[in-house]
Amino acid sequence: MAGSNNTQNVIIVGGGLAGLASALFLARGGRNVTIFEKRRGLGGRAATHLRQGYRFNLGAHALYRAGGAASVYRELGIPLRGGAPKAGGIALRDGEMFRLPLRLFSLIASGLLSVSAKLELAGLMIRLRRIDPRPFETISAREWLDTHISNADLRQLVEALIRLATYADNPDAMSAATAIHQLKIGGRGVLYLDEGWQKLIDALHSAAVSAGVNFVSSSRVVGVGIRDGAVQSVELGGLEVDADRMDTMSVALPETKPEDVAGAPLKAGAVILAVDPITASELVEDAQITKTWMAMKPVTAACLDLALSRLPNPKNTFALGIDQPYYYSVHSKWAQLTPRGGALIHMVKYKKEGRGSDDYDDIRGARPNADEVELEDVLDRLQPGWRDVLVHRRFLPAMTVTNALVTPSMRRPEPVTPIRGLYIAGDWVGNEGGFLSDAALTSARAAAKAILTAS
């Protein structure tokens, strides 16, 4: 359904990638846009934290060069600067290290696969370029692997590559279409971004300010007012109205009076919920609509991020667990993230699914986390002596990778909801833009353009 007739005043809940991108599209389209963000800073999971001169993303972030997010950034004029890591590295299996066979030479030289498996892999690489993922939406990645790959060792390798491309360790539940799509775009390369993903946030924020977007941070929206099937307002909770805040509010929402702000409805012609599905469901009191949002299964990962004054073994810059769900990469090899001579390493243990943490601060418990110990053991093999050059470390035991694992029985909700004037955006929304940040950015564009074309 189209949005409401009065869509000049748009409120966006959430100041992450999806919220910022949708705001920029709308402001450039002539709408009066206000973003409400519950945190003091913008960016959400795309924020980058500076620690002793090292730029820490929240886990291992990579931008797919052929993905939907890259096309949105190009459309918005947001520059993408960074380095493209070379395909290759180490394959870890059964406690041994092998050459990771991702290109012709490494395929020939690797001892990971038998000759017959190598020939099958070469054929699979060719077929993947032409394959259409859509016919495989109704089967799992496991079913596709078992049906289309005969060699057991090769199946294990491709399963590891699916983990790498999707950040999820659940081929039994994941849609084969998603797995194939991610393998295809992953094969066309990724970017590690200079100065971290905060550079994208800053560029989006700067462009949005120039376009006239209004920002109200540390502000929690507690409900969306709906009447006769259409959005009427949003309600703020716990907002302290000081003079500076009221100046911002009066510009963003000209009809708002000081006495009407905290705890009272703010009129809106259209609302975009650029938040996670649980939060979105709590804001909309319509169980018929939100039951599908509540059914989304998030994916998490344990992330160990380390700043070193130097890299003990400069040759080992990438490794992938084949029989274990591990990832290791020296992002500073390809992107500007550290002081001169320093190294920044991201390590991940992929998970199947589970509720993620909203706490992005450094975590060091009294007792070591089992996943943290596992990742340290891997690092001991790849970079022996790393503890002697450690500058800073951060462990995130349950980082949210994505808010929606796409399964054969589930399609993500569309950005335009059945409620007039209510839209959603995020990595759990829309079916055109792939996975992860690709889904977040393409759903943001779709929501904004739906508002701009609403009569």
C-alpha cells in the first residue's frame, strides 16, 4: 500500500546505515526529515571506535563490491575508499594449515583437496558465474551442497566459503538462494574501508546535514500512533527538554510546542522504522503485522579484535577454518586503520543463530569466555608471540551479525507495510538487495522512494 497523503514531514527511528541513507534520499527529494536515535552517537553496528590510535570496527566488516549497498552509496555520491584484499590465504583443517584454493595457482598448489575434488571445484567456479539463485529459495544450503557437490572435502570447503560470505554457520536452516547469491558477489571481491566504517557514517551524516536532515540523539521513541489504518504520530519517552534540544525540535517539527514534547505524540505524515525487528514490533501495536517481524531469527558471532604494535608473522594475513567456524584477517594489511607499523586483526567464530548483544563496549570477564580461548588458540598458531606486542584487545561474545537469517520457509517483510505511512528498513527487510548491509541499504532506498512517490 502507498503511504499517507501528508508525507512532507517524515520521522525516521534509528540512526544507523539504513536510517541515514533513507533520510538522505528523502531530504534530497524535498521532504522535512528528522532522525531520532536512542544513542548519543550515530551508526549502530557500523560505528568505529578509536583505541590508542587503532580504528576498531565492531567485528570484521567487509563491503561487497558487487553488492546492493555499493550501488546505493554510488547513487548517493558517498565515496568508498579502502583496499581490496587478495583472494587467498590459509585453510585450517584437522589442526593443519593448507593453501586456500580460491584462484587457479592456489587451486593447483593446495594440498587441501584431491585431484578429482580440484577438478570439481574448477567446474563449480565456472557454473557459479551463470547460476540464478532464485530457483533455490525453497531449499536449504545443506540440500544444495549435498545435491550439487559430490566430493565430501569439497562440500566442506564450500560450506566454509558460505560461512565467510554470509557470516553465519547454519547451512541446514539458511536458504540456498542466499548462500549462492553471497558466494557469487563474494567472488567479485570486498573492500576493507580506510578509517573503518565510521567513515561511511560520517559521510552519510555530513551529506544528510547538508540536505537539511534534522537529528535528535539520546531520544527514545516508545510508540507509533496509528488511527484508521494510517500513521498519525510517534511518541517519545524519557526526553529531557533543554534549550538546545528544544531549538532542534522546533526546527525539525515546527508545529511542536515545548509542553507537547516529552511523552506526547509528535505528528508525522510518514514514519520509517530503521531499527531491529523486535524494537519495531514493540513500537507498532498490531500483532497481525508484527508477528512475522517477531519470527525473525538473528545471527550472532563471537568477535575478537586485536591491535598489535607490529605483526609477528607478516606472511599470515588471512585464514579460514574449514572444519571449524573460524575467520582470521589482518584488515590493516589492506586498509588504513592503525598507526605506522601497527596491525589490526579481526577474528570471528561464526554461530548458527541466537539473540545478540546490544552492548558494544569492550568486554573482559573475570573468567575467559570459551569462544575467546578458542580464537586465541588459533591466533597462537598464526601469529606466535602476539601477546608480546599487544596494544589493545576487545572481545564481543555475541555480536549481532544480522537480524534475520533467511530460510527456505521465510521471506523478509517488504519496506512498505500494510499501515499507510509506515515503512521499515534494515538488514531484515526487503528481498532485492541480498544480505547484511546490502539488505539494509537497499531496503532504505526502497522505503524512501515509496514515500517520495506516494500521492
